[in-house]
Amino acid sequence: MVWFLIYLLNILWTMAGTNTQTRSSCSIPSEQLPWVNDLQVQMENSVTSSDFPNPSVLIAMNLVGAYNLEAQKLLTYELMASDTADLTTGQLALTIMALTSSCRDPGSKMSVLQKQMENWAPSGPSEEATAFYGPSLAIMTLCQKNSETTLPIAVRFAKTLLANSSPFNVDTGAVATLALTCMYNKIPIGSDESYRALFGQVLKAIVENISMSIKDNGIIGNIYSTGLAMQALSVTPVQPKKEWDCEKTMNIILDEIKQGKFQNSMSIAQILPSLRGKTYLDLPQVSCGPDHEVQPTLPNYPNPPPTSASNITVTYTINNQLRGVELLFNVTIDVIVKSGSVLLVVLEEAQRKNDMFKFETTMTSWGPIVSSINNIAENVNHNTYWQFLSGTTPLNEGVADYIPFNNEHITANFTQY
């Protein structure tokens, strides 16, 4: 009898150990909540019938509680109908998390993702850090479904991450932290403790890198990587040496919200869960409640006096000096647009004035990205893309979101990473 009690206590202790989830978060002051509510309304109002439904938006809505139920239903139905063949590993993982947190059966999508990750392998030890972003989302998704069948995949992934020598990327590090934290907390009972040691070792390395990316003002990486990084730091079982000041990060993000820095629905979807004290690891606990609309409290904006938009001049340069690319060029044009226009308008006006500035875009969850300028297209196999800079500083926002200022010099530089 005594032996049985000891055995039972050991099982209970092991179960508790595998499900322990560290939480280190801070809350929004009540007087600031209307700003966050407004941000959520803005994100939900962006939902329209689309060939490119965004699962990250639905995940955010499910985590924090949707205001607009019609938008929530529309996104759910469109994601259910999405073709798996058209999705990357990361997009497929996000789609599954969005559907399961909406109480919808993802069908064959889960087995497709499992197969993709069983066959996954990086090209080498210096593989670009961003190449681990999608697989991290996949392991997080598979872990939440069945950590036991995910264990061998996660072990191989963790060892590969440990051996990788490419420069650190905050976004990738954050989702990798969430994925490996899920595995760390859900190691199957009876498994070798070396698995926990491995996940802990990798988590320690990643979390230290995230910690070193925290700026003096609290931003982690940049304002658009901060949301995922906040999720990671709030749940990791391995804390960094330098203590994270969550309130400082929260305050600077609230300031950025008031300045209108979060206009893109994807950027809102990634920051909103952290503002509400939620992470992607909370998705299995989301309950599908009764259908009823909730009216949020919104901020009272002062009514600005009506003004007529003045014109601004933007200097725009397109540059390709990469060897091995047939057409080399460096061409500059001055473009006049209305004040407040986004960069995409500048590109369209430059194209209208000079055929050399013709460009093409590809739609992504972050909006359109410029994939080709003057017939020179990005190439994943050659690690090339079009990078936009203000002066010498890379832009953090896309062409459909960034608003140039008067006499700014924007450069589109064909770049290899």
C-alpha cells in the first residue's frame, strides 16, 4: 500500500512537472484599455472576403475574444476552405491553430503538417535564421495536438537549432521559444530526462539572445517583433540572466499605438495577445462561447481641424549592383505625392513617370511586398530580395503601410542575405 502511494505521488509529481508553465506578464492600466480596444476593432474591421485569409488575425480574435462575430465567422469559413497545397509550412501551422481554436476540425491538414515536419531538414548549419520560423510554428501546433508523436521531430529540430550559426532573428527566436516551451512542459511521462535537458539548453540560448535584443526603451528587436518576443519571455521556463522589465515594454508599445504605428492588421494580430496577457500556448484552452456581440470602450479622439493635404517630394532610387545579375542599374527620380500617402503610391507615381521603375508585388499576410523592379525579381534560391531603406536605415514597415515624409530619400536596393 505504501509503495502504491509513493508510486502515485511520483506520477502526480511528474504530471505536474510536465505541465508547469511559467508566467511573467504585466497588465494594461485601465485608463489605457480603450486604445487597445480600438486597435482590436481596427484589426477586425480589416477582415474582408479574400483569396489570402490571415490565420494570425483569427488566432488573435480567438485568444482575446472577438467583438465582430461576422468577421470571425468569415475568416473561419475561408480558412476551412483554403487549399493545403498553396500554403507554406508556417501558414499551414497557423491555419490549423486558427481552426482548432475556433472549434473546427482541421481535417487532413494536421496529417499533412506532420508529414512535412517528418521530412523537414535545413540546407546546412548556416541556414538563415528565418528558415526556422515556419518549422517553429509547426512544432508548436503539433505539440498542442500530441506532444508524444511530436517528440522525435522536436528533438531533431532542437539539435539543428543548437548547431545553427546564422545571425539571431527575434521573430524566429520568439516562436521557437514558444514551440520548445510547449515541448518542455508536455514531455510524455516516462520519457528520458535528457529530452528536457536538451530543450532547456536550447531555450536558454534563445532566451539569452532575445534578452540581448531588448533596447533601453523596452522594445525587443523592433516594434513589430516585440509582440511575439513578449509572448516568449512571459512563458519560457528558462529565464534570462538580465531580468525583463515587462512594464517598460508595455508602456513603450502603448505609446507607439497612440502614435499610429500599428496600422497593418498582421502587426496588430501579433501584438494584441501580449497586450491582453495571452500567448499562442493558451490556444488549447480557448472555449467557443455563445454568439453575442460585445461593444468595446473606445478612446475619445480629439477632432482635428479639417486640412487640405499638401504635396511632398520624395526622392526614390532603385539600385541593383549584385554580380551575376544581368542588368545593373542605379536610377533616381523625384516624385511628388500628397502628404500622408503610403510608399506604394510613390512607387506607382514613379512607375507612371518612367518605365524603368515598373514593379510587381506579391500578396502576403503582411500585405503586398515588392517582388520585382525593372524586371529584376527576388529569388529564394539565390537569397535575393528588394530591401527598402530610408537614407541608410532599413524600413520596418511594408510599402502599403510606410508613410514617407517631405524630402525623404527612399532606396530600393536589390540585396542578398
